[in-house]
Amino acid sequence: MDKIDVWKYINEELKKGKLHATLIDPDKQEPKIAGKLGKKFTKMGTSFVMVGGSTLESQQQVDDTVIAIKENTDLPVILFPSGARFLSPYADALLFMSLLNSRNPKYIIREQAEASLYIESIGMQTISMGYLVIEPGMTVGKKGEADLIKRNDTKTAVKFLLAAKRFGFQTFYVEAGSGANETVPEKMIESIKALIENILFVGGGIKDIKTAEKTAKAGADIIVTGNAIEGINDAKMKNIIKAINNS
Ligand code: 1GP
């Protein structure tokens, strides 16, 4: 399986419009089903597949899921890791993330240090990402020991990302948590985008056209959906992706 230059791909695709990313959690289905989801979402127009989750148990799970998806799509498959133990050499690239508002250095730099020699040895492309979890935060907020940013505290969100920008992160991800009942507020996205030109991922709880559209229009470059990939019908999902691409 040939590797894709994911950084180049994302930048090229963003010239055409906003992007949708499909998040597949290896813990939620067998690899064979993950492969089928990869195929289905490719047909629906998603731009790439992210693989990750907060409750993984083995690297084997990640390897098997990544391989199954790669066999079913020509789109990039990118790791969205919760720790150093869950990296698969079969993916095209790795989001090299720091959970900026964690109380635990493990999630800010120590897991990344733990993974670094392995990443070096397999020569995998990494895309650095400052990851910020806001309320309600859900499982990732708890597991990542995040001091959740309050939904109305735009200033704190902006301060974290401005500081991270000075460190040279390539991308940012503002996350409400998988399954969140409230998505990242538009005002927060607008204020971030006014000061920070880096590629901005937004996700957590997005499962309808209206929310996807307003999130993209507020300034998110890449909208990530996870739960919605199983819960809603194909026609609706296709329209969500289209609305994002046209925002
Ligand atoms: C989780 O933001 C993503 O990292 C996706 O969230 O599962 O709610 O779509 P959902």
C-alpha cells in the first residue's frame, strides 16, 4: 500500500473548499465493518479517514482497522492517537497531538516523547496539532484530564491557541468531545479564526446539516464526525458532507 503525502493532500483539497473527515474508532466495530464504512464514506465524498478513540486496548486493533480501511479506499488514513501504544505503521500519517489544556504532562508531551523513537524508525509523516477540549468534553475530557474550557470562555480558548501557534503547531483541533450534546460555539470558532490562520479542525456532537454548515461558516476548515457515521441515514450524511464542502 503506497503512502500518501497527507499534508500536501490536505492543503491542496482546502484550496477547493472546506473538508469533512470521517472518524472511525477501532473499538466500536470489527475491522471488516470499519473497511465497509471507509468504502461507504469515500463514496459519500468525505476527504479522509481518521482512526482513533479513547478506549482502545491494543495496537493490533488499530493495525487491523487501518489495514481494512486502506483496502477499501484511496483516501488518506490518518491516525488520531490517544497514546503512544496505539500507532499503526500502516497509516499514511499521524496527527502528532498535544492536549494543550490537560493537567497531566503525559498528554501534553510525555506520550509524544514515548512515541518519538518509534515514529522516527518507521519514518511516518506527522502533522503537529494543538488539541483543545472544551465543555462538555465527554470521554476525552475525562481520560485526557483536561481543564475543560467553558463554552463562553472564548478568551481562554484563544489564549491557548495563540500560545501554541507561537510554538509552531501546524494545525489545531477544537473538540467538544465525541457524542457531545452541545457543539463548539460559533463565536469561539470565529474568534479563533480571526487571529489564527492555521488549519482548524472542529468536532464533537456534529450530526446535522445546520450545525455542520454553521461550524464551517464560522471558520472551521475541517469538520470531523464520528458518532454520526453510524447513527444517520446515508442521504443525510451525504448532504452534511456536501454542505461542509460548499460552505
Ligand atoms: C471526536 O470530535 C470527534 O474526537 C467526533 O465527535 O463522535 O460526536 O462526531 P462525534
